[in-house]
Amino acid sequence: MLPGEPARGFVPAYHFRILRADGTDVGHVNFRVGDTPHVLGSAGHIGFGVLEAFRGHGYARLACLALAPFVRVLYPVVIITCDPDNVASRRTIERLGASFIGVVAVPPEDPQYQAGSRWKRLYRWVP
């Protein structure tokens, strides 16, 4: 488990590697535990990333589905976000069956804003 940074709105998070059956590392999925404005409005409870060479094979979706029973222990519903122009993440989130909530502006004080994100698409996922 990764510790949080309360001063920045970061909550503790579980970090999992996404591995293929042969042990090849293809990416990661994070599960953030906490309901700060940063999590609820820009980062989401679930985050994922797949290495470029392995994109387009559904690894992030499968990793989220594998994580779902664990997530349900702590939350009946979670928030997942993506940048509006991130079509691959948007497709993954929608294939999970998450419901679109809307598009929100990222506050200037949020670390996502400082990293270049100005808007986020918010989704509600029942794992």
C-alpha cells in the first residue's frame, strides 16, 4: 500500500502490476482509498496505465474486473476519471459498464491541473 499525502489531497492507495500469463509486465492499476476532492473530482478511486506496446488488448479492463471483488469490500460505488481526449481510457471505462456523470473542470490547486489536465470525464462504477 502506498501512503497518502494529506496536504496534497492524496489518499492511501493500493498499487498492482498488470502481468500477462508469462510474467510480462504490461502496466498497473491503482485503487485509491479515500474521498478527498482530489479523488472525487480529478483522480478517481481507480487509475490504470498500460505500457504502449501492450495497449489495445483489454489489459486495463481485465485488471479492473479482477480487482472488483476487493474494491467492493470497501466501496459499493467508485469514481473513475479520464481526460476528455484519452479515447482509450474512455473506452476502457465504458466497457467496464461505468456510468458517465459529466465533465468537470480540474481546480488550479489540484495536482492533476499542475500536470496539465484542465478537464476530467467522471464515471460512476459499481464494481
